[in-house]
Amino acid sequence: MAEHLPIELVLEILRLAAEARILVDRPWVLQLALVSPFAYDLISPVLFRTLVIGRSNIDRVLDLAGSERGQRLLHLVRRVSMCPVPDISLIRTPRAGKLVALFGLLGNITELATTSSILQLLTNLVPLAPHTLTIYRHSDSAIIPTLRALTGAFCASLTHLTVPYWDIVIPPRRAVHPEMRLPGSLDAVPRLTHLALWVQAREPRTRAKGRILMARMTAVLECERLEYIALHVASCSTEEQLELESRAAELADPRLHLWCDHRANEGSMGYVLEAAASADFAACRNAWTQARRPRPAA
């Protein structure tokens, strides 16, 4: 049948097939790309759209910037996750130069997930303008000062932001300056419309989460320009989910969404588990795809 179809339609079918299978069967998509040179050129942007950098591949990825073939592949990348590899060893050694060179070739990325300290290094030296940003608080670098230190072009492009709950929802008595509280802390990102907050259910300060978390979410809800607000609660039990949904329903704000993540995760956004974060990023599993409107108690 294929020989009777216009070549443009056949190629579009191949591209759509690759798009549909890339998250569940990458080897199949790779085999599809090897059908012909035309298929490879068409499917390469799908294959190399997402780049996940971690401890196991950091040196190989950094070396890509030094080869012509590697540079061609890097230009195809649109999504980058740099989970908390030992970031101090990156920004205080000669590898920092390689890191800057690498991201200099990733100017087309639309989504970035990395630590606060690496983010500050990159935005001071590389002209990045992603639409979606996830900040892992791997070191002692606070999130809000990181946001306010970002370059104008970087901040001007951001529409979707994911940050740790406890780094941005600061109790009023601890926020010395108004800009360190919501909504003032988000003034640095004027186009932001989607905000996701990540919290670890097992952290001691999250014990009374149903009452405390939602009480402090009112500060987030005061940001009228936000169109979508998500709370991602990791290691969430069924009992905790019921309480969270009940408290969230009381707020009666249609922008508020919950992702009660029942998967075991002993890390926290402060020291996020690299394997879990990498897998979620590669699978496009995040607050934008997983969070749902809270269900009111029966």
C-alpha cells in the first residue's frame, strides 16, 4: 500500500509513529530511523530531542561538544535534564569550561532541569531561553535568589516553573524582605503562568501536611497571573492523599491541582534521587502531565 501513497505522507506516518513510540520503545524507533537515509533525517529530531545527563554519562556528553558529529546531534536537542551530578566538581574544575561549551550548543532547548548552582553558572555565561524550568535544590543555593539572579532573556522566556515547596513558600516570619515571599519572589519571571511545587511527604516539617501545606498555599493562590498551580507530594500514602484533597477542595480554586505520588522516594527535592528524576524527565512525567483537580470529600 505504501508505494501508492505520496512520499510526503509516508514520511509523515513514519514521524508520527516515532513520536508515538519514543517514550515506550526507543529501540524500535532507532530501528525505524535506520530504514533509509530519509527516515534517519526525519526521525533524528525525535530520537535526540531529550538529553539526560547524570553521573554515568557526564564525561561522554561533555566530549560531544568537541566533535563535528556531536555538535550536529546537540543542535537537535530540545529538552535537557542535568540531575545532581556532583555539581561543585563541575563548576570549580576545568570541566566547567566544557559544560559552558556544551550548553553553548544547546541554544535551542525549550525545557531545562538542573540544580540551582549549575543554573547560576550557565545563565551568566550562556544565552539560554527555555520555556520550562525545573530547579533541583541539590546544594545550599537558595531558589529565590537564584531566580532573581537569572538573566533577563532567560527569565523573560519562562512560562512553566517547578521548584521545591519549602524553598519558595516561606513562612512570613522568616521572610525578611517582601521580595522573598510570594508573590514578590516571582516578579523575576514576568511571563510565568504555570507553577509547580514539590514536597517530600516524609520530611519532618511536612508531617501535618494537609493543614499546613494548604494553609500556606493561599500565598501562592494570591498570584493572580498564575493560570495553573500544582502541588506534587512525593511518597504520599492513600490516607495523606484523602486529607490533601479534602483541604485543597476547601480552597475552591480551579487553578489548584494535586499530584499525590504514591511511589516510594527516600530523597527530597533538596537531595533529589538522580535515578527517579532522570526516569521521570525522560518519560515526560511531571506536574503538568500527572496533577489533577482535587476531589472533594464524599
